[in-house]
Amino acid sequence: MSRAVKFLPVLPVLALTLLAACAPGAASSSGTAGGEEPFVFSRENFPKLDGSTSTVPLARAMCAVLLGEAPEAVDDLVDFSRTTQSYRNLMAGEADLVLAAEPAPEVLSELEEGEQWLLTPFATDALVFVVNEDNPVDSLTVEEIQKIYTGEITNWSQVGGEDLDIAAFQRNQGAGSQTMFEKLVMDGLTPMDPPEAWVSDSMLGLLEGVRSYDNSPAAIGYTVYYYANDMEMAQGLKVLKVDGVTPSAQSIRDGDYPFLNPYFVSIAKDEPEDSPARILYDWVLGPSGQRLAEHEGYVPVTEPEEG
């Protein structure tokens, strides 16, 4: 049975927007049974967190709400090591709870091998494609994107754009977005080997590379929906429609946008029901955690309840 969680006072900047979602006792659908005191998180008992770069804002808000601290004061609790390494840290006992995108296939196999870990979707993400805002192309088909990245389509004029050679940026191997790209977009096809300058080891680096490449709108790249839409990291860029569908919270929730992938919350299966990691896991998947995810710009797996 999940335990109720008591929320400590939150600073005004969060309190105004999260008051309804994060009132004391709101974290548990079952409430407290038999007069049991609600669980109170503290810095001493808070689970060691890890995860993807793209889940840092959610983790920061979560720590701030549950500990009653300012978001900037909890940065030491969300020093995330990125997708692949975060799962390795969980398996090595160096993290108690992970908030992350799907791991690379070899790491997923390791997680599934001993059946020791819970990987449960708590939000849905999308892989979106971006070009310089001066590029006249607004939409590509799945097939066109695949052909761009296999090297069959090499010029923007082949997809209704200007006569410019396409610079197709990619992420580094092991990055969560690269795993999504190879799984969801390429779907068994082999992407071409890009020049070293077209490979970025950070999401910010990829977006900047696409934005400023050769002082022209020749580049294309990809990022997760959260970055493009909610962190405003795509300023100066344009997010493309795919098969005519604009990526949005609604098209992602409805499943209309083609490139969708879950965010997982992960803990050890043998975590006791009353352990801080298990209580936090249940909270992330409960009404309050889902409301907070939506408030922070993610697309929760359930439509958060009102009030």
C-alpha cells in the first residue's frame, strides 16, 4: 500500500502554481490508514537520484516541493549523469531511484536479465526534428527523414526546400536521444556516418550546431519534445511537423505524433514498501507526481486529476 506524503512548506514561487497539486496529503490516493502519520521527506532520508539530462527540471521541482526548499537550493540532489550511466549507477547501488528515458539496448538487456528492477513509464516524450527558422520546409514524412539520415536525400530541394546540401546532425552513441532516434526513426535502417563536426555530445550543442551551421538553414537535427517546447532551447529553430502532425502535448498524449517514447521511473524491485525510494516511486506515479510532471512541461502517462 502506498503511504501518504507530507509536503513541507514551499517557497512562494512554487506555492502559487502547485498549491492545489501539492497540498499536504495530496500525494496518496489512499490517504493514511489507521491514523498512520504521513511520511515526511528530509535531506537525510531522501533517495539518491539519477537520470537523464532532460528530467533534471522535473527532479529539481520534485525535490523543492517535497523538501520545501527553493529550486536552486536542491541542485546538489540532481547532479544527473545522463541516461545510460544513470541506469548503470542504479544497478551498481550508486543511485536509489532513476528518472530517465529508455536506456540503450545493451543496458536494457542488463536491467531485464536478473528481473531485479522496476522500469515504469511516468511520462511520454517525443523525438522532434528541428531546422533553422529560415528554412522554408515545415514538414517532412517519416520516409523523407529516414532517407535524409541514410544519405539517400542529400539536398533540401528534394523535399521542397532550397538548393542547399543537407547537414544531418546526430547525437553521440549512448545518449538517450540517439537511442530514441535509432529505435523510433531508423527502425532497423543504418544511419550514415556523419562528419565529426555533425555529432554532438550534448543536446544544447546539437541545437546550437543546427541553428548556426555555416550561416545557412542547411542543417537538421533532433531533440526531445521537452527541450524544444518547454525549455525554449530551440529559439532560432523551427520544429518540423512529421507526416503533417505537429508535435504537441495533445498529439503526444493521443498517440498521433509518430516518434513517441516513455520516460521511466526505476527502482529495485525489492525496495521495501516503507522505504523512501519506494514511497517516492509511488508518488511519481500518483496524482500529485503526475500533476507536477504536467506543470513542469512533461506529458504525463495519465491525465492529472483536477484539484
